Amino acid sequence: MVTAEVLDATHIVNDRVVRMDDRVARVDEGVARVDDRVVRVDDRVAQVDVGVTRVDDRVVRMDDRVAHVDEGVTRVDDRVTRVDEGVARVDEGVTRVDDRVAHVDEGVARVANRVNAIDDRVAAGIDGAQPSFIGHQEIMFNLDVLRDTTSGRQHGSSQKFVIFFLP
């Protein structure tokens, strides 16, 4: 009987070992599937590494381009500064010319005032002339006689007008 009990116990242990063996086999299959997934993930990581390397190369090239653009911007800024300085010098020159023109305008105004005063004197002299002289004043003061109307040039600019005032 002892032998039958031992045999029973052996069968029970054997059944348990077989079930455990089946479990281990299923776990081995699961581990194999996980290993396959890990291999696929490793392949993907390797592809990502290649992609990251390409991106790194592009970033380096882009950094070089940006550095060249920065140098170009610096050169343009320097040129703009020089142009601004030139414009400032031109503005100063224009201001000086404006001042000179204003001075010339003042001189022209003074000359115009003198000419008007002389015109007033001449008109007063003509108004005070005798009647026989008044008939000749149109001929004497007709400037169209001395001007060539086709060319616009004046002739006889060296001639002197003499006004006689009779008492």
C-alpha cells in the first residue's frame, strides 16, 4: 500500500510538473514574442538614429547658413549706417544752401524794393513832364522796340535812355 500511495503522490507531482512545464513553455513563447518585439523596436530605434543623424547634419548646415546670413545682415547694417551718415551730411549741406538761398532772397527783395523806388521816381518824372514830351514817352519807353520778339533776345542793351525834364 505504501507503494500505491507513493505512486499516487508521484503521479500528482508528475501532473503538477507537467502543468508547470506547460506554463514555462507558454512563458517561453511569450518571452520569444517579447524578444521579437524588442528586435523590431531596436530596428526602429536604429532607423530613428539614422534619421536623427540626418537631422543633425541638416541643423549643422542650417547653422552655417544662418551664420552667413548674420554676416550679411551685419554688412547691410554697416552700409545703412554709412548711408545714414551720408544723408546727414547731405541734409547739413541742404540746410546751408537753404540759408544761402534765404540770404539771396533777402537781397533780391532789397533790389526789388530799390527797383520799385526807381520805377516810382521814373513814373513821377513822367507824370510831371510837359505835354509835348508826353507824346514821345510812349516811343521812348516802349521796350518792344528794343526786343526781337522771335528770338526773345534784347538788342541795344548798351543804349542809354535819357529822360529830359523840362521846366
